[in-house]
Amino acid sequence: MAHDHKNPNESHNQGRRQFLKGAVGAVVAGSALAACQTVAAKIKRPLGVETPIAKGSAMPFLVGAAEADITPTWDVGLMGFGPRTAKAGDKYQPLKVRAMSISDGKTRYLLMMADVCYIDERAHPKNILAPIRAQLKTMHGLDPEQIFMIASHTHCAPLLKDEKFAALFAKQAVAAADEAVKSEREARLFFGRGRCDFGISRRALDAEGRVTHISIAPYSPVDREVTVLKAVGRDGRPIALAFSYSCHPTTWGGLKMGGDYPGFAQIEMSRRLGGMPALFLQGTGADVKPNNPDPKKPYEFLAPQQAPLADPERFGNQLAESVTNVLQSPMEEITGRIRIGKRTVDLPVMIATPATPSKDPDAKLDPAKKFSGPERRMARLAEYTLASLNPDGTFKKSQGWDMTVIRIGDRFIQVGLGGEICCPVGLRIKDELRGNMVMVSGYTNANSGYFPSQTQIAAGGYEVFSNLHYKPYTPEAEDILVYGVMQTIKELA
């Protein structure tokens, strides 16, 4: 008689395998369903929404936002890319000034941006900010330090020397600010960080540690961080948005007015959020450009005059997608009272200017000729410093640099610096403030020229020696600027 020699545990094991198979299938199916539900929830849920707050609950801030058009209707000269012989009478997108008013019930500040190249008080004989500040002081009691006016730095904006445009800009800036204050309503503030990758350094070093011309430098420092400030109402829906990125808006250079990639990013974010104003805050990317190489020369930038309009739109949409990713992720709430600090620091400037002849009678030294070779960079730095010192160790000349700091609670810190701040300086400020919620902007309130980092000074290049309006800075300037920022923040504790 034949016997079946099956393992006595086989039937048990087979049942166990079937159970596990079914269980795993159920888990996988459940996970897939959950994933689909999560995606569906993201799609259905309005962008940037937070949990609603019940009636009667305290709301810590009052926030309002508005925008106004500053596009000229007449032919006007444009800023950027050197002198342009022809004027622009057309636009590829409207130019705007946008305002976001933030108050804790006692202290208010205005966060403003304008689609202009920069706000140059020296170039404009009547001081472009003075009439804006005077009217807002009368209308809402705002002091100058309560107004953050940040230029997007688009190179397709009108010259501020055009008196007609300057008057239009001032009028519309006041109108936007006034509407923002008057539209304030109860709000909560949130902060978030993300990443955007199209910015790339334009400071490529040669074997002697010098920057010889503007070109794509893929291994040099850039700040890829995107920071986002969002205000939501009692219903949890966003009512205002500001976002920052550090990169020159120099993708397109034709004879039409427009905001380059920041303009496209603001328009797209406003569309995604149902029409509310979205403010772009230019960061510290004076040495950074959009990575738009020449197809025939992969390490050279495509000339802005040759770029199609699709290029700045592509970069603007990429930035908008990065901001959207931040809004779809958990954001940290900002709480506490608002404090405002303002400081002007004196930064030492070089008397010797190696790249260009100087008319200054004290300019007797040309360190670039005296030193050469890869081992001489520190010697060049030392020589630049000594050239600007009096015998008693004081600096012969200095230039004032304005900074404004907003602090909300213990951990939200907003730093506004005049002029074109190079990336390593902005990164250093953020590094000093690590652990906090930090936004750092250049091009704020006034143009003070380029501000390179200490190590960049030794390498030279456009940001150091080819600045048309201001003297180069000595290596100590970076330490003095950063120390001034930190002292201002400390005083607001």
C-alpha cells in the first residue's frame, strides 16, 4: 500500500502562505489607495491652505496685499546690459509694484517689491524713495525703516532717470502700499524652505585664482534655497505670499519691457493662488545667473539679446514650481511681536583699483601688476588692504551701507541689504543664523553697488573691479557688514 509522505506541517504552511499573500496584497492595495487618496487630496485641496481657526480665537497678525501697474505707455530707455541706443515702446509682460503689509497690532512694516533694475538714489536727482516715504508717513505714520522696498533687478525695466517714469513709479508704489494697509485682515504667518536649481555662478577661476570674464562656473558657490513667507486668514486660505531666490534676472535682453523670470514666477504664483499678489524678493545672487548656456559654447552664457522669450518663462515656471512644492509641504508658523532695526555701517574701500585707472590722487599702487602666480592671492589681499590704510591703521576712505532687519518672535528674521550682494555673503549670514527662519534680500531701499565676498576680492572680476559707480571694498568689509547685521539682530532680542 502506497503511503503519502507529505510533511505534516505542509497544509499549515500552505495556509499560512496564502494568508500572508493575501495580507501583503491587502497592504499593498491599501497603500496604493492611500497614496491615491493623498494625491487626490493634494489636487482637491486649495494650494497653501492651513487648518481654519475658530471664531473668537486670537489671530496674531493683520496682513493685507495689493499691486499696481508701473508699465510706461511711452517710449523709454531700459536699464541693464550697458547703454542701449534705442528705446523700448513695447512690453512682453506688465511691470508691477507689489506690497504686503504686516502688523502685530502695534508695529507694522511694509514688504514691497518693484519690477525695476534697482533703486538708485544717486542716479535719480530727486531721490526716488523720498516722495514715497513722505506720503506713507503722512498717510499711515510709517517711518523709513518700516518700508522694505526691494527691486527685482530685471534688466528690462525703465531707467529711473526718466522723470516721467519715476513719477509713475512713486505714485503707484504709494497706491499699492495704501491699498495693502487698508485691506489688512486677521492672519497667521508661515515660513517654509525649498530648492530651485537653475541659478549658476558666473565667476570661473583661472589657474592663478583670478576671474577673467563672466562665464559659467558650475563648481562655484550658489544659493539654491527658496524661502517662502505666507499669510493665511481665519479660514486657513492664503491671503498674501512672498518668496525669495538669489539669481540675476538676466535671461532676456531685447527691447521690450518685462520682469524676466521673476515676473513670470509672480504671475504664475498669483494664478495658482487665485489672483492674490505674489511678491518676489531678490536675494543675494549678484554673482549668479540663470543657467542658460550657448548651444555652441557650453560654458558660456547665451547672450540675452539672442535668447527667446520662452527662456525666462521657463525659469519663472521652474521657480513657481519650487514655491508650490514649499506650499504643499508642512510650513512652520511664525509667532511673536514685530521689532525693526536699522543700521548704517562704514565699509572700507580700496584706494588702489587694479582693474581700472583711478583719478584718486591716493591711488599710487597697482597690486595686480606687482603680484602674479597662484601663490600670491593672499599677498594681493594684504596689499589691497594696506593701500587703503592711513599710517595710524585707520582706513582712508569708507562708504556707508544701509541695512534693515525685521524680527518677529524669536526665530523669524528678515534682513534687507542695499546693493548687489554676492552669494557667499548671503550664505554666511544664513549660516550665522542657522536654526532660525531667515530671509535675506539685496537690492533693498537703495543701490550701493556690488558687494563681493572677502575671497572674491582676491580673485577680482566684474563684481570687484568693474563696478561703474562705486569703489571696490577691502577684504575686511565682509566681516564689518556681517557683524553689523548680527549686532542689529542681537539688539532686537
